[in-house]
Amino acid sequence: MIVNQGLAMIRVLLLGGTSEASALAHELAGAGVDAVFSYAGRTAVPVAQPLPTRVGGFGGAGGLADYIRASRITHVVDATHPFAAQISRNAVDACLATGAALCALVRPEWVAGPGDDWRHVADTDAAVAALPDDPAWVFLAIGKQTLAAFAAKPQHHYLLRLVDPPRAPLPLPDATVVIARGPFALADDLALLQSYAITYVVAKNAGGAGAESKLKAALIQQIPVILIDRPRLPPRQTFGSAKGVMDWIALHSTRLGL
Ligand code: NAP
């Protein structure tokens, strides 16, 4: 356990919602760092955390800045999903406004290997446009938030994999829903593609190990993958591992302890 005077002055807000954030929460708790874990509240039963946990939006960058001040947060760690662009932009703005230190824990992007048929597109609308006009069987592995855009191509049958059963009618006329929470295994994703005779995969370039197996399954099945590029974010200090974040916190605590 890291214990020094500087650490006692550090209070971390960990913006979560990813497996990397959960792993980092265990590191912070194990090191005795004073920290709060934050969930957006998108899933019905979020993974329990070893840190005090709050749930729900802050009310934009201004609300986040208010929270940082009121809760005496000194350090914000943005470990949200690479496609959770709004909260990441808010974190940059709120830390600028309050003077809290900010870093992000960011997974490396997926990179195509030999044999991969990946068609990179800039955003969801471009992914819709990249689908063929003739009816296809599409594994739409993009979560639930941007499904409505695919209603522009209602001729396809869409296979959706969601964490929770949908609470409202789906915006797609012809869709099958599978309920599952990652990490996902190659054998399972291969069976999924085969059993639904999938001919296209649409995915976000999320990176990480937990959701990569669908790409490997697509390679085995020789299925094209329409891969949505990550949104652009303002520059910020980033680390690719929990250790990088822990070292950053330890460095700051040492400075404060001087
Ligand atoms: P987003 O579009 O960037 O954020 C929308 C709003 O949700 C934010 O403005 C904020 O509300 C609130 N929010 C997001 N993350 C939050 C957090 N960790 N704590 C408190 N409030 C948060 O985010 P999103 O794409 O909806 O993702 C929501 C959550 O799901 C994130 O925690 C993310 O890590 C996780 N997730 C996202 C994806 C994805 O593909 N986008 C995939 C897997 C997991 P206020 O403005 O009111 O503060």
C-alpha cells in the first residue's frame, strides 16, 4: 500500500464503464487511494466496485466541475469507453475549469492483420452507407445507442448483442437480440456468426481483448467487418495501462508530500 502525506491530499474521480476502469478501481482500492467511482447508469446491474460508487450524469461539463469542487476531487481519471466522447470532452473542460489533474486510460486500437477484410468508416452514418443495398445478415455489434441510424437500411436482418433486454421497441424492423455481457470468447462468437449465417459485421474500433473475438471470428468466416473509427478527442495525458495511471498518481502524491 502506498502511504505518504501527499496521498492523503489526493482524491480521485474514476470515470468508469469499462473493464479497464474496474481493474483500475481494484488497484486504487488496494493502494489505499481515496477515490470515487462513477457510472453513467446505462446498465441495469453494473459491476460492483471496491470503491465508493456514484451513478448518473453530472449535468454537462459545468455540472462535472461543480462536482469536482464540491467533492474536493484533485485528480480525474477518464477510463470510459473510447466512444464515450461526450463525457471525455466534459472531463477535459471541467479539469481546465477547476485545476484538477486529468489523465485518461485508453486501450490501443485494433489493427488489421493478414487476411482481415476491414472497411474503415468515420462514423455510424458511414457504416450504414457501407452496408450493401441487397438484403444481408448483419451482426450489429455496436451497443444500443446508435441503432436507429440503421433503420435507413431496413432490408437487412440485424443481429444485436445487448447487455440488458431493450426496454423500448427497437428502431429496426427485422432484428434478433441476444443478451450477453463481455468478455466474449472466440468459440462463442464463431458459433454466433455461423448459427445466424452472418454476412457482415459492424463494429466500433473499441480495442481491448474483451470484444476482439468477433473480429477473429469474422476472419475465420471470411466475413467483411465495417469498422467505425474512434471519435476525435482533445489532447490529454493518456496511459495504456492501469500501471501507468498508478505511477502518475504516485508521482503526484510524492510531489505533494514534499
Ligand atoms: P457519452 O456519450 O460520452 O456521455 C453521455 C453522458 O453520459 C455524459 O455527458 C454524462 O452525462 C454521462 N456519462 C457518461 N459516462 C459517465 C460516467 N462514467 N459517469 C457519469 N456520467 C457519465 O457516453 P456513452 O457513450 O453514453 O457511454 C456511457 C457509459 O457507458 C460510459 O461510462 C462508457 O464508458 C460506457 N460504455 C460506452 C460504450 C460506447 O460504445 N459508447 C461502450 C461500452 C461502455 P452528463 O453530461 O449529465 O454528466
